[in-house]
Amino acid sequence: MLAVLFVLLFLAGGAWLGCMLLPGRRPLVRLYAGLSFGVLLMMWLPALWAHAVCFSYAAHWLSVATLLLLCGLGWLLRDKRNPLPFNAKEERLALDLLWMVVPLTILGGFLQYTHSIRPAADGAYHVGQSTYGDLSLHLAVTTSIVNARFPLHNSLMLGATMAYPYLSDSIAASMYMLGMDLPAAMSFTGTLMMALVYTGYALLVSQLCRRRGARFLAFFLLFLNGGLGFFYTLSGTVENGYVTGIWDNLSNVMNGYYQTPTNQPDPNNLRWVNIICDMLVPQRGILGGWTILMPCLNLLLPPLCKKKRHTLREMLLLGVMAGGMPLLHTHSFLALAITSLGACIYCVATAARDDVYALPAEGETPFLPFEGRIKSPALRAFLPWLVYGATAALLSLPQLLGFTFVQATESNHFLRFQFNWCNNRGGRGLVDPYFWFYMKNIGLPYLLILLALLKRKPAGQSMPDDVRQNRLIACGAFLIYGIAEFILFQPNEYDNNKLFYVWFLLCLPMAADYAMELFERLKGLAGRRVIAALFLAVCFLSAGLTVVRECRSDYQAYSAKDVAVGEYIRDNTPEHSVFITGNQHLNPVSSLAGRTILCSTDSYLYYHGFDTAARRAEIAAFYEDPAENLWVLQKYDVDYIYISSYERNANWFTLNETALEQLFPSVYESAAREHRIFQVPEEMKQ
């Protein structure tokens, strides 16, 4: 109950600030931006206070006090114009939002519940297909933050600073500390963020699409994305005389591990994974990043497209929200920065022929007091971007310099050039022809995007608003596309899709409008409804199969004994004590109890810039001959030694359990001694 009250306080505070600062925006946009800002404050304020008083109860109540001060400041600095009313047009928009957002929020909530360590009847924790690999990383971050000192240290690699964007997990840690159990904290915060992401994109496309049907089409094309992979599912095969038909393939999709038509890197080179199932549910970084990316795009793009000027308060708020993104999700921050750069270039370049940047009329409030003295339209157009960019840079640079760039520069496998990202594996040549790779992965929306861009203004006429909007958005969107097509930003080349998805979501409004225009041109054709039905089937069949498979998926991640040992460690060992364990990714010590371990799996560490070879060699030496390697315990100030079936069967060392029994007292043993914990006496650490 206390956790829910905490959330409601920040949502209410954010909504208040949105009303104070954004009266010129549509009521639903104003409310949504305020709620999103409240969530951002709920992430950031406890983390900021944790530098002074740890991530503790005190940090959270100080955060509430800070929120109240910010609300008072918002009232003092409020925009005193009358807010736009909630009229009949807004009622129609609200109804459209319900049709778009509610079904997907129910789906997202179901997947969050079933995939975020769902407690089973036997006491085990279950997950889904997409979270089996990633979730334990987020659990470890969440549980290790409790009462931790900041700057936060990486509990999965002793001695390393936490450079991974952790705010999407710290919000769950807040709920965990304030009374929710761990599964509820993960699923509740995940569902909240998914609802905000859906609402934000629904509002964005509702403002950018020129046809009502197009807003629905663009919305569902983003979240139910899937290319032409279903053709592989529907196609039979003959191999060595053995025939595989459609029903065999469907069974494989529904029961196999990662055999869906949106995610088959081998053998079909299908990499355009479904955003709900493979991104927002398992990868809380991109979920948190999009939670703030969407309100930023809502504040930034619609006024530009509709030739309305931003106010100073709007750009300052936009800069604050953008500046808070690096520790949420670096790719989303980078995508927003590139989008903003492209749109800025377009606005400045076209300012001379755009009356929106004319000198302020008498009685009109200028963006800045001295704006009237600026004669150049280009400079006047640049002023809002300068305020926005400077604010975002001021807030983001400490995060980038202190965390992101440190992680990237200390590793030799981050930034590198590679054309056509994951279709050019390791730079060894294209797997599929260039355009066919995108057609089969993205499907018909890719073709619609390209065709929409070819739309030109009629000769001798002023530029139509839709053509201008397409060009403005394309300047930012295709700048992302070009950069992501040539530069890899992570060791895992697949991760560039986190940039391509932002290109995709920006281009979908123009693609959906173009699709609706084509449908209108077919008016009078007897088969146009059949053509439309086939179009929708081709667009959504792959995603539909993927979503159904994800809803059915059910895997045990932690057994009842794993859960029990995690609870024992949490309740009976000092917070942030150090354990020596194997490097299994399903590790109850780090993920369920939040304790620090010497070295986790390379699946979590290599892709974040860590070379674990030396650390793993030290762990192996200790487990194989504890008596001769007590220096390992002294070097890392180890408090406990953990043994499970993984350590007994590891393929990179041979456990000497007898030697451990002779040297260290046992403090925990599960049934049949499957899990054992030995305590390191203080004298052995001297």
C-alpha cells in the first residue's frame, strides 16, 4: 500500500507540473506529459538523494519533499495563459486512445505478470521465453540497489562501477523497499511503463496522422510489428526424404525456443523482433527509455509539424526530460538527440520561407525577451533548439562522462564501423541482398515508408503540409537510419535495432497515411476490401504468431530450493556482502538476494565492456584448491562461499567440495545438500 501511495504522489505531482507548464498543449497531451515527468522524477530523485543518504527510506521521503518543492516552484513559474479546454474533439481522441491503449496494456500486464518471476504453486519462480535470459540481470540490479551507497557499484562484477543504465530497475527497487514483493515490484513497474509507452505513441500518431484510420494503423504496426517471416512458417520443406508441413512448423513456433517468425537469426536471418515480446517485456532499459522518449517526441514534433512555436517552458521541460535519459537507456537518448539534430537542421534551413519564424507580432509573447532584435529568421528558428539542447546537455553530460563513455572507452569492442548492422555478420559480407533483408524483416511498412517519401509538392504550388511534415520528420528519422547503418554502438551488432526502431516509429505516421490514401484511391474497386484484408494479414500475421507463442511460454527459472536459499541469504547475511559463486546467469545469490558476486556470466558482462577472463581464472583456482588460494578471499574480501549444482558441474573448473568442508564452517544447507553456503572467518581475510 505504501508503494502504491508513493507512485500516486509522483503521478499527481507530475500531472500538476504538466498543467502549470503546458497550458497551450491539448489536455490529454498535457496530462500524459505530466504523468511521464512524474515517473521520471520518481526514478531520479531517490537516486540523487542516495548519493547523500544511500538508497534508503530516508532517500525516498526526501524525494517526496523535493517533489512538493518542485510543485511549488512550478506554480510560481506557471504559464498564466488559459489552458486549452477538454472539448468534443478531445473526447473523440480519448475514445480512440482507449481502443488503442487498453488492449495492449492488458496484454503487456499479462506478460509482465507471467514473465517477471511468477511464483508457482510449488514455490518456484517461472518466467517466459523472452525473459529467461535477460530478467536475472534486472533482478540483480533491482535487489542490489536496496540501501546501497551511490555512485552505485556493479553487484555482478565486484569492484566495477554500475555503468549500465539502472533507473528502469531502481524504480522497481523503490517498490520492493516500500512493501511489494519482488515479483509484484517488477511486474507493476513494468506494466506502468508499458501503459505510458502505449499512450505516448497513440498520442503522437494521433497528432501526426492526417486520417483517423491512419492513427490506428500506425499504432498497431509499431507494437505488433513483424515482417514476412510467416512465409517460412507456412512453407513446407523436404530434407533427406522427410517432409515438414505447415502444422509441423506451427507446432515448432508454438513450442520451440525462439522459433517465432519474427526472431530466427538462424537459419532465416529474421532479426526484426517484435517490440512487445522481445524488447519492452524482457529489456527494461528500452522500456524505461521509451517511457521518456515518447513524451519528449510529443513535446517536440507536433508543434513543428503544425507550424506552431514552442514556448520557453516547453523547451526547458523537454530539455530536462531528455537530459534525464542516459541512465535510463542510452540508445533512446542517442536516437532522440539524432532526431532533434535532423529536425533542427530542417527548421533552420527552411526558416526564411516559413512564416512561423517571422518577427513576433505586437502583443505576441516572444520565445525570449530579446528575440525581436534578431533579424535573421534562421537565428530565431535556432533559439528554441539552443535552449533545449543546452538544458539537455547540462543534465546529460555528467551521466555520459561518468558512466557511458567510461564503459565504452575502456573496452575495444564498442564503437566500430560496419555496414548493414546484423545482416553483415562480423563484417564478413551481407547474408541477404540489402533491400530484401529489410523487406522480409520489416515487411510492407518498409515499402510504404519509401513510397511516402517520394511524394512531392505539385509544381508551381506551395508545399502541402503533409509533404513538409514528411520531410521534417524524415530529416531526423533517416539521420538515425544512416548512422545506425554504418556504426555499431554495442559489442552485440543486433543491439543497433534499438536505434532502427525509433526510425521506424517516426516514419510510421507517413506510411500509414499513405496506405490510407491508397485505399481511398481504390474506391469503387470491387475487391478493395479483400486487398485491405490481405494487406493487414501480411502486416500482422508474424506478430500474431509471436505474441501467441510468448503468451504460452512458461519456463522455470528458479526452483523452490533456489528461492529458499535466496530468501535465506537476503534475511540472514549482511546487505552487500560478497559471495564467491560460479558465473551462472540464474544465480539466486545475486538476482534474488541482491548480494555482490565476484563475476557473473559473460552474457551480462562482456556486452557491457568487461573482460572476465582473469577473474574467472581466480575463481576456478580457488574452487579447485581452496587451501592454496586463500589469497583470493583476501584480495576480494569475500564473506561467503556458495555451492550449488552449477558449481559441482561447471565445465571450467573442478570443485573440491571436501576441501571447502574442512576449511570453512557451513551456515546453510538445503535438502540433500544441493545448496550450501560456507562462511569465511575474519582471520582468513586478513
